[in-house]
Amino acid sequence: MTRADPRREELAANLATVRERIATACRAAGRSPDDVTLTVVTKFFPADDVRLLAGLGVRHVGENRHQEAQAKAADCADLDLTWHFIGGLQSNKAAAVAGYASVVESVDRERLLRPLSRGAAEHGRVVDVLVQVDLDPSGGGPGRAGILPQQAPALAAHVAATEGLRLRGVMAVAPLGADPVPAFRRLADVAAEVRALEPAASWISAGMSGDLEAAVESGATHVRIGSAVLGSRPTGR
Ligand SMILES: *Cc1c(COP(=O)(O)O)cnc(C)c1O
């Protein structure tokens, strides 16, 4: 990697823009930029990009598919990175995800807790867990990810009571094609209920490339940014 690597320059410029957007949104909301953690979503992009991002100061990376995430995490094992698993999780993969992910943001059913706990024990780690909430007002359909808002506190209580898992808060994706503001406000309400169960569960992971400002305004502590840093993905993932 020479200093003139054009991909490095591109990622550096995109990162600067995203960090400025976060800082501006924080200022507008009267919050400190230090209160918002940037997780760069590297799905579909190669481990070389992850390596460049680490060199540019990125510490948190997100992936949504187990096989791809596992391979990249192994490839980048020498880097000081925290891996966030943010995708749909199958219970037969959950234990393996705990092998590389310090944070699992997409826990949306009780059935995942036992294998995650077992994986955490096998790998000698405590896994930070976010409960994924479905913010679609229609209540979600087939293929939707996340638990209904009214069911989130009960699932969170199960997480808090599970060995090897640390309840950290909630995560959500804004509903497709709708105003994200009311959705993120609803998420903030759910987050407050979860925090009442466990004071350390103060994380709110919300906001992607297109809606990070609305998320920060509603109290997001973590934003998950893919295309605004890495460019557009080959397909609509
Ligand atoms: C892909 C993805 C993101 C990043 O989306 P961008 O619009 O590319 O920033 C964030 N969160 C989840 C759950 C994702 O799957």
C-alpha cells in the first residue's frame, strides 16, 4: 500500500465526509460527536478494504453474512478491530459467530441465546448483544428482521439473564420508503424500556448512509455506514 493508493484516498475522503456528517448532526442535536460510534459496514467489499480502513482509524466494522464475515475476520486477525454482526442470524450459525464477533446486533428471538452463549463460552469471551427491533408499522411480514417493539423488553431480559452475553441495547433499520424520524423515535422509547432493565444497556444502533442524521437526532449511539464509505454495492444488499 503506497501513499498514492487511489482506493485508500477514496476511502479516506469518504470517511472524512461521513465523520463530518456525524459531527454536524451531533452539533444540531446538542450532543458530543464522541457519543456516537461509527461502525463501517464492509459487507461485499474485500478484506483489503478493511485493512485500509483500519489504517485510516476505523475501529468498528460490521458484516451481515456469517461465511463472509468469518473469512474476513480471519484475514484481518492482526488488526485492532471490533467485529459487529448485523445480519440475519441462523441458530445453527450463532455459536460460530461468537468466534469472531464481539458485538451481535441482530438478536431477535430467544432461540439464538443458547447457541450464542455456548459459542461465547467456547471462545472464552463475553458477547455484547443488541436486540433488533422491527420498526415497520405494519408489523412486518415474511423476511422482516427484528422483534416487535412491545416484545423487545422481554427478549432483552432473557439476554441479560444469559451466561456469556452482555445486554447492551437495541438496534434497528428504518422501514423502507418511510420517514425514518418517527421510527427512530419509537426505537428511542424501546431503548429506554430496555435501559430500565439494565443500566449498561445504553446503546442505540440506528442510522445508515441515507438516514444517519435522523438517527443521531433521535439518540443513536452507534451508526452503521456502508455505501457512504465504501461506494455502492454490486447488488441491493
Ligand atoms: C448494509 C447494512 C447497513 C449499511 O447500509 P448503507 O446504506 O450501505 O450505509 C447498515 N445496517 C445493516 C443492518 C445493513 O445490513
